[in-house]
Amino acid sequence: MSYENACDVICVHEDKVNNALSFLEDDKSKKLLNILEKICDEKKLKIILSLIKEDELCVCDISLILKMSIASTSHHLRLLYKNEVLDFYKDGKMAY
């Protein structure tokens, strides 16, 4: 392991370290870390990014974007919904 990007002298900035540790223990940070953990695979991240771009896509649309079956796409969407990352609604026979 190369330490070229390390400090030449060991000097701990306790206030900064404590501030960062406190931030990581905050409920909002824990919730964000939990959400990021839920979307860490490529397919789920592509779903999220597609929905950021288009705001609303049906399961059929997302399955084409992912080049996956509707059943597999629904599985990924269901996991995101169960983990409170996404919401969904039905409009007639369409699921968004």
C-alpha cells in the first residue's frame, strides 16, 4: 500500500474527527446510509436514476430500460418499495 497521499506527520484533529463521528451517528445519516445500502446494486441504481430523469415510469418502461423481464423488474421495484426507497401507484391496469 502506498502512503503518498498520507500526511508526513501524524496529527489528529480531534474536533474534526469527533464532529464526523457524531454526524455518522445522527439519525438522518443512518437513514441515508440505510437507503444507499438498499440501492447499491447496478439494477436498482439504474431504476433510481431513470426515475430521477423521467419522474414517472411504468414497470414495462423500466423493464425495457434494464433489458430485463417484467417479473425481474417487478422484483427489484418491490424491494425498493419495501425498503421505502420508492413509492408506487396504480392507474387502471398500469403500475407506476
